[in-house]
Amino acid sequence: MTSTGQRRGRRIMMTAAERDAFLAAERTCRVATAGADGTPHVSPLWFAWDGTSLWLYSITRSRRWAQLRERPRLSVVVDAGEEYGELRGVELTGTAEFVGEAPRTGEPCAELEAPERLFARKNFGMDAMVYDGRHAWIRLTPESLTSWDFRKLGLG
């Protein structure tokens, strides 16, 4: 990358506070996994961000779940904007960690109390989860995190 590109990258990078606010507001992410032969698979999913980790509530019979069980590396993108000058987003990469029982039936799990409350409020306007016996939790604590906000370029 050229130094101009690097300067631009730093200029459009979100601050930690901007990133946290963005991830708290957005609902849908795109989760990228890989099959046994390396074929990529990308699927949309709702999530919650706790300021440190991205929490994904995935169907346990999904292709995504099976691939992450075999190969836990993943990349997730959360983005927004329609016009070029409005584009903004965050890419998080790391290793999936499976938390709680699978599928989730509501067994007490202290580690899930906060993310479940965040997820239920954000996506359903409720204070507690309703379990369907089909989903379970995946935590992504990013090893790398990249953000961009083209609105900072002042193009619009």
C-alpha cells in the first residue's frame, strides 16, 4: 500500500467510540467461513457487540455452524451506506468460540447473560431471550479489526 493509501486509511478509520456506536446500532453482519476444499461461504446473521466481542446467534444445523466446527477461522463484515461517500463498516477476523449449550435451551450460563440481554434488546426489543432449541452462540473476539467511514472524506 502506498503512503497516500495509508494516510487515507488512517483518515477514514473509525475511532473506538465510533466503531462501538456503529456496531451497537447495526443489526446484520455477513459471516465468511470456508468449506473443507477452501470454498468460501458468506451468510447474513444478526449479532450483538459487547465492546470486546461480536456475538453471533447461529442455527446449529446451518452450513456456517458445521464449517466453523471443522475450521473455526472466520471473517465478519458489518457495513452500511448506499452512495460511495456514505460507505462505512467494520471487518473483524479471528477464531470462533462456541459458548453455552448447543442448541441453546436457556441453561444458566453466566458468560451469556450480558450478550443475550444485548441481543434481545437490540433485535427484539425484549429484556430476555426466547429460545427455540435451534440456535446457539458463537463468540468472535477479533484478532484483527479494520474500520472505514467514507463520510470522513467529505465527498458528499
